Amino acid sequence: MLPSQTYVNISFFQPHAFLMIGIPGHEAVHGWISIPFSSMYTVALTGNCLILLAVRKTPSLHQPMYYFLSMLALTDVGLTLSTLPTTLAVLWFGHRLIGFNACLVQMFFLHSFSVVESSVLLAMSFDRFVAISNPLRYATVLTNNVIIRIGIAIVTRATVSLFPGPFLLKRLNFCPGKILLSHSFCFHADVMKRACADITVNILYGLYVVLSTVGVDSLLIFLSYTLILRTVMGLASPRERVRALNTCVSHILAVLIFYIPVIGVSMIHRFGRHLPHIVHALIAYVYLVVPPVLNPIIYSVKSKPIREAMLRLLREKRQESQPK
């Protein structure tokens, strides 16, 4: 029996902790399942940290496009670290408890980094639009000061949007028998469903956050690429068209691997209540774990300057580790 905290009167209950779950129905093989998860987390952290170091230490990469890529890599590191401790604790050690307040903190950072990632992808689409539609003014439009302001605006937007979430959950009366979460981390939609109170405000708040951030960002990204395509179609040479579109391939792939799982998670939490629990778990893992893993792979494969800078870093580290 988990200890509980009572507030004001005996009818108001908030659990001392929630009980997390790994892969439903496969608890006996969590040790084996932890191997691919550990590998993905390692790839995500290593790949994104390499991108950050490559951009920092390579003067030729001190350009707007690569500054935005650094923002994406830093966000992916944050998103990975938001879920790594609890996920591996569940899979490695079977440690399934997470304190109520710790759950709210994890939820805040998890959703904040998701909103930041969406905003960074929007900023990167703007970067591609300026680079293709007005290349002569590219450096004057996206100056270092402008990029810093964009970064501050992105973080401020995410913080302001997600700050009310934990407080809206803390006011709810929870059910003593409903402490089992659907994942090995805390989702807003998952936590609020454990309440024995009217959650209309929480539902409307969650819908507002999704529509005002990810929803608006996806529409603006679509608009950016509509304008990019119109500009590209106006180029006289087919070779120039292909070259211009080729600079967008990495970003398009990053957008797809982020937004498709986001849509899947949103749809399942709202309309997929009767689906097996394992479907909820797998879609959530795809949403949170796969983009940070694939983004550095995509950019290292498609971007020659990034690939060369990362390989140069690895060679330098290898030489430094060799005995003299």
C-alpha cells in the first residue's frame, strides 16, 4: 500500500507516488528490452552532442542553418534526458515508483522540450525559406542577434505554455486506486485521467497547448514549404531546382519523424481508449525516443559539412586517447 497525503479534508486525496509501467505484458523480458532502449539513448546522446561540438569547433559552420541545427540537437538531448532515468529504472531495475511532484516536474520538462522542438523546426523552415527565396539577403536577415532572439522566444513560449500544467493537476482530487500510469514517464493526458474529479479545464488546457503550439507550427511549416515550392518552380534551371530542394530534405525528414508520432499520440490519447495498452506505450516511445535518435543520423548523412566536422572530431578524440 502506497502512503498518501491528505489536504484540507479527508475527501481530498493526492497520491504520494504513481506506479509506472514499461512494456505492458512483457515485464518478464524487460531486461532484454532494455538493450535496444539503452542503445537508442546512447546513439541519441552521442549523436546530438557530436553535432553540438562539431558546430562549436568548426568556424565554417557558424552559419544560421547550423545554429538552428544546434538548437535542435540541444532540444533532443533535453528530451532524451527527460525520459531516460525513469524508463531505464523501470526496464533495468523494476523501479516503478515516481513521486507525485517528481512526476509533475518530469511532465513539465518532457512537454516543454516537445514544444521547443516544434518551434525549432518552424524556425528551421523559416531559415530554408529565406535561404532559397532571398539568398542575397540571407546573412543580413538572419544575423546572430536575430537568431538569439528567436531562441529566447522559443524557450519563453514553451515555458509560458506549459507552466500552468502542473498547478492545474495539483488542484485535482485523485482516486486512491488509480495510481498506475500507462508509460514509464509522465504524460499530462495520462496523469489527469487518474483524477476522480472534473477534468474539463485540464482537457481544454491540453487542447489549447497542442493547437497553439504544435498545431500552429505545423501549419506555418506547411505554408513555408508552399512558398518554397513556388520559389523553386520559378527557377529556370532544373539543376538549380534540384539543388534548392536538396537543401530541404534533411529538414523535411526531421519534420515528418517528429509530427507523425505527435499526431499519433494525440489521436490515441483522445480516441484510442479501447486499443491495447502496448499500442499506447509503443506510440509514446516512438514519439519521444525515435526523433532524437534519427535527427543526428539524418543530418550527418545528408549534410556533408556536418558529417566531415563530426568525423574530424572523432579522429581528434581518437588521436588524443592514443598513448604518446
